Amino acid sequence: MVGNALDQCLKCTICNTACPVAGVDPSFPGPKYAGPELGRLIRGPEPPADNVLDYCSNCRSCELACPSGVPITSLIRANKAAAYRHKRMPLANRLFARVDQLGRVAAVAAPLSNAVARAWWAQPVLARLGISTGRPLPAYHRQTFRAWFSRRPVRPAPKRIAYFVGCYANYNDPDVAKATVAVLEHNGYQVLVPEQRCCGLPALANGDEDQARKNAVFNLGQFLPLVEQGYEIVTACPSCALTLKRDYPELLDNPEAAELSRHVWELGEFLRRLAEEGELQSDFGKVPGRLAYHLPCHTRSQGMGEPWTDVLGQVPGLKVEALDAGCCGLSGTYGFKAGHYETSMAVGQRVFEAVNSVRPDAVVTECGTCAMQINHGTGVKVVHPAILLREAYSRRWPRGGEDAIRASE
Ligand code: SF4
Ligand code: SF4
């Protein structure tokens, strides 16, 4: 794949113009160099020793802009993995490549792990590990979503869904996962949560292709038999959806991964399809609120428009205005690394300004890390759309929609 992709580049530099990191940091030469050009050099007899690859946040905006269809971020990630065969991978990359293992340990130790991460005396330790002390680390829940779900009685229903939870919803924001289950069950689905590992995107983005491949093999082994039994796979995380759809076929290069990818749906995309087929439950209660919608880069790069604005548009009382302000700048683990904080915040500036000019009751976005960044940059509360839909379906609850928005803070 890499060889052919290198030859596809027309050297037009359109990708450089689309790159949010190159737009704020002149020391990054941009995706044209970090992808196709470095791809040639890095496989040569004397690989360059520069750190240019570390600038890329894996937002994939460059790929969307490329008129020649060059898989630029795949090239950058392959270049990164090749570079780390010649030099030692930084400790922060090795840690962030294993967010699943980190999450397991931090959840068992919560709430102590959360207090330690925020303690003043821990900040120098975090900095030495290569972790930024400019923003709070996400808090971990002692009871993960999957632990909660495993103790819950099975709710039989005629249609079935296999739910890919993702690390963030499992360890850091289990209420999003609970809302996802509630919305799917309300639409007549029995939800199955198979054994699963991190989708592998943090490993890929941090240059650890071997770890990403191991995760992909494990998840394929868990989910493909369910696809063969007629299950569709749904995830409420756009980055997990993108990884299962696009990266697994490339990483594993087998027909099984390609088959799996055809059955993966981001939750909003899945619900919009139900609506198009006249099968979405539309018994929404009124949810009063004026929301600003942020489109995550990894939803944009799936080329499916804005499914959540279509779905939320059906909820009475809810006014949703799209921000259309580009990348938030956090990009998964990228903005948590020491040395990336300022770049990450500079990239997010356009989004922060757009939020501040709209002055919404809350921001709505389907990406957990975009939510953290927007809240950090603006102080405005950010809510996952699944939580709003659960509220809209729950008219019997005494609380109104504004409470749903408040509860997500
Ligand atoms: S993935 Fe994003 S940050 Fe990386 S080179 Fe492409 S546009 Fe720039
Ligand atoms: S936009 Fe595509 S073709 Fe143009 S320089 Fe970038 S990678 Fe090459």
C-alpha cells in the first residue's frame, strides 16, 4: 500500500493548507513532507532523524483535502512506526498507546487515582513522563460501564446490536454508554456488549502499529462471529467507528476485516438510517435548549455528513446550530502530551471563538475528547447527543431537557 500511495502524490500542497497544525505552528512542514516525502526518505539507507512526525495530530483533515486520494495519515503513521524501529519511542507515546491498560488500573484505584493525577506534587512526575500539566486529565470511574452492564439483567428484544463501547465511554464517561444502550433499547434492540479491547487508534497515532494490530485481531475475533449471525456493530465514538471501518482493513489486510468494516455504524449514522427507513422511534418529549453542534474531525472524515444534527433536529424544543469551525485541537491523546498543549489550544481557538460568539446553553458533540477540549477552552458545558436523546425519550421522567444538559457538566 505504502509504495503505491507514495507515487500518487501530485505535490500540489493542498494538504498543507488544510492541516490545522501547520496552520498554527510554522515549525511543522506539513502533511506533504510528513507523509509522502518522508515516506521515501525513511525507507532509504539513512533514515532522517528529525521529529517532524510527532507534530501530526492524526485529525485526517489532510486526507479529506487531497485531490489525489493519497492516504496521507496512513503514510504518516507508517513513517512513525518505521522511525521508532530506529529510535526509542518516547515514554508518553508508549503510555498513550495503552489507554485501555491505563484505564483498567486507574478505574480500580479511583477515586484515589483521580486525586493523585490532580495533586500539585504529581505534576512534576507527569511532566517527566511527557504528559502535559496544562489541562486536567480525564477522571476515571470505579464502576466502568462494562462492569455495570455485566450485572444488568438481559433485556430480550427482536433485533440485536453488538455495542463497541470504546475506552473513553467505558472508563471516563459511562453515562454516555448507558444512554447509548437506553436509546438502542428504546428502538427495539437487544444490546450485546462482547469482550473487547481499545480500538487501537491511540496506539496507531502514537506510532505503535504492533499494539494496534494486536487489538484489531482481538476485536475482529470477538465481533466478526456476531456479524455472521446478523448483528450490526454500533459505537457512540466516531474515532472508534473510523478505526474499525478504515484502519482495520488496512492494518490486517484480510477479507474478514473488510467484512467487519461494512457492518460498523457510528450511533448517529445508525439512528439516521433508522429514521430514513421510517423505523426510528419518534416519541420524543420536548427538550428545551439552544445548542451549538461541533462536528468532530473523525466524523467528518467518514464522509457521512452530520448525522447527529439530522437526528437531534427531530427533537421538539431543541435548537441546534452547527459551529463549522474545524478541528478542536485535542485529537485524542495528542493534546495531552507535553509540548503539544499550546499547539492544541491554538488549533482549537477557532472553535472556542465560535462557541463564545453563539453563547449556547451547551455544546453538543459525539466525541468525548472534543468535549473535554471545548469545555477546557470555553468553560461551556458539553453534552453527548445520546444523553439528549435518552432524555427526549424519557418524557415520563419528571426532569426536563435542561436538566439533561446540566447533568452532563
Ligand atoms: S492528520 Fe491532521 S495534523 Fe496530521 S498532517 Fe494531516 S491535517 Fe495535519
Ligand atoms: S494534497 Fe495530496 S497530492 Fe497534493 S501534495 Fe498533499 S498528498 Fe500530495
